[in-house]
Amino acid sequence: MSRRDRLKGLFDDTAQELAAANSEDETPMRGPAGPVRSMALTLGRMEEESRAMQEALLSGERVVELDPELIDMSFVRDRLAELPQDIADELVRSIEEDGQEVPILVRRHPQHDTRYQVVYGHRRLQALRLLGRKVQAIIRKLDDVDVVIAQGIENSARRNLSYIERAVFAFNLECKGFERPVIMRALSTDKTELSKLISVAKSIPMEAIMAIGAAPAAGRRKWIALAQGWTSATTSRLRGLLGSEDFAAQGSDRRFDLVVAELEKKPERHEAREYEWFPKRDGKIKGRIRSAGDSFTIALKTGDAADFGGYIARRLDELYEAFKAGK
């Protein structure tokens, strides 16, 4: 029995057992359990790689062995995070036990004659690096446009990039100077949808997107809603949440939900306080101070107010550094 048949049989048996157990529970399962998800991804990957191998063989391309240390990542990133650890471990075990069954696709590095650049097969490449093995690869002559289209089409066929990963991929390509028709081909999308993807990635700061992660369960509608309501005040409000260890320890979908929940809370209202300031030694100048939430203003009046105000302004950096150092 082939490896694929063994895995498929095991997958079917496990899925049936989980379905039977689930029928006795009033709460429906939201998604496959870890082992089932892992095997499903493995089977799907095997099918995809089998097709890729057939296409390569039919085109007459030769498979060569390369040192993985001579292969660089693609010049444009399409994922916000690596594989979950359990799936990554399964990929490493699979290649360790059965070898690399399908080659990756690379091109000659455009800036280094002795190096290569991966087009697709990033995860297989990483697994083989961990195992210390040579990489079976097909070397194809491709320009930058060919690379992004091939990379995008592979991801579209797999359907495993989340909405925000597609948005960031589109935005990165535009920032690198690729025209929108090329990006549309790479993402297999139309002009209107591409505009929405790029708008989402532009509206939400990249540090916030990276902190949240791929959030595959969030989907198009939720990400667009988040982007439409994002302002500079949103960034300030979420800074503490996004930088916390508890937030980072959550799964990506949970992090997205926490961000939405935080923004749905009504911000605390702080009553404005106003008071006057007078110098202890000289009464020729006075100031009116107003504190309201995240706003703090000082207005100086009479005497040498302009000179004193300029003195403060010139030393704001120094004062702020002293403030931070004293915390």
C-alpha cells in the first residue's frame, strides 16, 4: 500500500470516529481537530505536489540537487507567519521518512550568479535545511513578474492564504513597483477587489497587522470593517494591548477578536481639569494649564511669556528624555 493510501485510510478512520463522537455532543465542532487537520493538509499537499511534478516532467525540465544554503527566500513575502509547529513538525517527519517527493522551483538569483531564489516550495526548503539535506529543485529562467505571478498562482491554487495575507502581498507588490494588472494576475482577482485588498493593508499599520497575524477565520468582511474604522487614535489606543505578552501568547484568530473587543469598548471619559500656574519668585508671567484625557495644554500670558515659551520649546527633547529616564 502506498504512503498516500495509508494516510488517506488513517484520515478517513479518524474523521469517522470524530464524527461519531460529535453526533453525541450538542455543540457542533467548528473545525477539524489537530491530527485530522494535519493529515488533511498533508494529503492536499501531496496532491498539489504530484500535479506540480507531472507538469515539470511534461515540460522536460531537469531536477537537480542544490545546497539549501545557496537558496534565498523570494524577494516578496506572502505570509505573515510560518507554519504552526505541529504542521511544521509533520512536514519535517514526512520528508525525513519518505524523502523529498516533489522538487521546489527556483531561479538564478538576479544579483548573485552563484545563488538561487526560491519561487515556491519555501516550507519544503526550510524543512530540508532543518534536516541538513540537499534540495531537489527545478531551475527555471524567470523575471520578477514571472516570479510574483507563479508565487501568487500557487497560493491561489492552495487557497490557504488568509485575507490579510493576500492584502499585504498585494500591497507589497505595489510598493515594489508592480503594475496592478500584474498583481491582479498574481492574486487571481479583479480590479475592484484588488483596490479593497490594498486599501485594507494601507489603512492598518503594518506593526498592528504583524501583531495580530494571519487570522484566517476573520475573513474579508471583518478585516474591511476594521480597516474602515482605523485612525491614528486607534493605533494609540491599542498600543498597550498589541505589545502585551498575554496578547502575543494567544492564537492569531483570538488576537483579532481581542482587538475588535477592545475597540468596541467605550473609551473612558476623563473630566477636564484647569488650573493656573504662577512662578514662585516672579509674578510677571502666569500660565493656564488644561488636562483632558490624552490632551494637555499650557498657555502662557503676560511679561516674557514668549521668551519663556521658546526656552521650553527648545528643550522639549531634553525634558522628554529626562521624563522617560525617571519612569
